[in-house]
Amino acid sequence: MNLSIQIFLSLVLSVVVGLMLGEGAAAPVKMWIAPIGTMFINLIKMMIVPVVFCSLIVGMTSMGDMKKLGRIGVKTLVIYMVTTAIAIVIGFAVAMAIEPGIGMALPTAEAPKVKEAPSIMQVFVAMIPSNPIASMAKADILPIIIFALFIGAGIISVGGKRAEILISFFDAMAEVCYKIIAMIMRLAPIGVFCLLLPVVVMNGPKVLLPLLSVILCMAIGCCIHAIGVYSTLAGVSAHMSPLTFFRGMSEAMAIGFTTCSSAGTLPVNMKNIQTKLGVRRDIASFVLPLGATINMDGTALYMGVCSLFIANVFGIPLTFDQMLMIVLTGTLASIGTAGVPGAGLIMLAMVLQSVGLPLEGLALVAGIDRVLDMFRTCLNITGDAAVAVAVNATEKDAEME
């Protein structure tokens, strides 16, 4: 049986079993099942740093041209920013149609405390690693990307036989990483079941039903963005059919949906887009690690939905200017909160503050944030792949000219 089908069946089975067990089974499930899911996540996380570091160096050295790297970087950033802005607009459109929060009673819970987002200059400073080994130990992707780019540039500068030895070494290491990822993915159906079952048991229908409209908005918005923007981007740039694109992405999307970690899904995503979508390694090695840290289309869509939902609950009508401010703030915040834990709530807090909506509204979505995060992450990693496919196609065209 195809691995994607196995993962999908384990998703369905975890929901069915979770609903059958109910909240009464939360303690044993948390004790015996959840740790197995954590072990699976740890296996994937184990490969993040080596696969990003080795494949990025290989990609850099195979380009052999700093101008080419700059061209790819500019294209990648522009597409990421445009799709992020579109995602927020889609979130607004879906929320306006469904009108979540109308007539909902306010909870008594206080707003969760959210850490202040770093300034854009702090993000730039943090990108340069003072200790690359420490950055690798903490799995800080952006500093690792910068360090790998400098290593790649150094190897290109050295040239000759010494450079060839290093290129061969990192190339072999990258291949080893991909083989290990393939081994780990054989355990994916079990890992996915053990990850999702505790979520279903602990967030049963009683918790989810009052906020079902928000979850529905997220699900519909993510589907519209994935099909309308991502498959169109892949189709127009690379003449790739939506069926081919989503079939190639199915494994990575399932892992992203269950782990809620863009970085955790990165090794699987990198392997899939090369073997199934035909993206060159040098493109995949640069575009995907960057996307895992700064491309937050799912979170952007979530901000559009949640800000309108909170406005509806508090009876505050949003003006066109406020909506425009949310689009601009959210797009810029996607870079400002790069690699920050709990980035979704930080970005939402920034957006609410920018348009004067009450921060107490965070309490409304905090309870179902884990469920919303599943949709956000799935969309984020799909967007990374779509941009990689588009950049790969445009680079082929540029080289043919």
C-alpha cells in the first residue's frame, strides 16, 4: 500500500478511535500513546540540522555562481511576501462569508501571555551566528542557513582538488541523510496515529463545537489558498497539474498536519520535492529552509480569520483601513517572528494591537490553537514546495536563454 494512503488511513483511524475513547481516556493515552508520537517527531527533528546544512552546501557549490544565488534569493522572497498577503485576504473573505463569532458568549478566561515579538533588526542580528555549533544544537535554522552559505562560498573560492574533496563529502552526507529520512518515513503511519490520537481525545467535540465556525473557516481558507494559489503557481510556472503537485506533496502535508512543525517536516519536504516534483537539489536546499522560517501563509490566513472572528465577538466593525493595516502588519510580521516559538499567537497579538482590537480575544482561540495550528502548518509547508517548484521552473527558463 502507498505510504501516503497508509498515513491518511492512520489519520482517519486516530480520529475514530479518539472519539470512541473520549475524554475519560486522556490520562492513559497521554502516558502511553503520546510518548510514541514524540519519539517519531524526535526522529524527524534529528535529521533537520544535518539535512539542511549538508544539502545547502551542496546546493550552493553546485550553483557555483553568487549572482545566481542572489537572483534565486530575490525571487523566493518576493513570491513568499506576495502569497502571504494573498493568504490574509483569503482569510478575511472566508470569515466574512461564514461570519464566525456572531452571537457567541464571551469566555471568562484571561488572555494568554504572549512574548513580545523581536524587532526586524533583532532578527537580522540573530541571523548571524556567533557560535554556529550552538545554533546547530538549538536547531536555529536561519543562522545555520547563513553559516552553510558562507561555507559554500568558501569552498567555491578555494576551488581545485581540495574543494572537490569537500563537495564529495557533503554530497555523500546529504545522500546518507535522505536514506535515513526514508527509513524514518516507514514509521510515519504509526507516528501519525500516536500524535493525533491524544489531540482528538483531549480536544473532543465538547471543546471544538462552540468554535467550529473558526475551524471551518481555517479549513476552507487553507483549501482555497492551496488550490487557488499554490497549484496555480506550480501550474503556470512549471506546467504541473494540481493532481501531480498534491500527489507529490501528500506525505509531507500529512506529516505537517500532525506534527504542527514546519521545521520538523522540512527533511520530508526536501526529499519529496526532489524525488516526486523534480525540483533540483540546489533550489530545494535554498528555498525550503528559508521558507520553513519566514513563509507563514497558513499563519497569515489564520490572522485574517481570527481578527475578524474576535471583532465579531466583541461587536467591533472592522473598517477597510483596519483590514488593510492587518494585511500589511501580518505580511511584515511573518519575517519579524521568523523562528520564534508560538509565532502564530505572537503575530495575532501584533495584528490585534495594530488595529485596536482587544487582546482578550486571544483567549477565544487559544483553546483550539493546536487544531488551527495543524491547518496552518500544512499550508505553510505546501507553500514552501510550490515556491520551490516555481523558482526551479524559472531558473530552467533563465538558463535556456
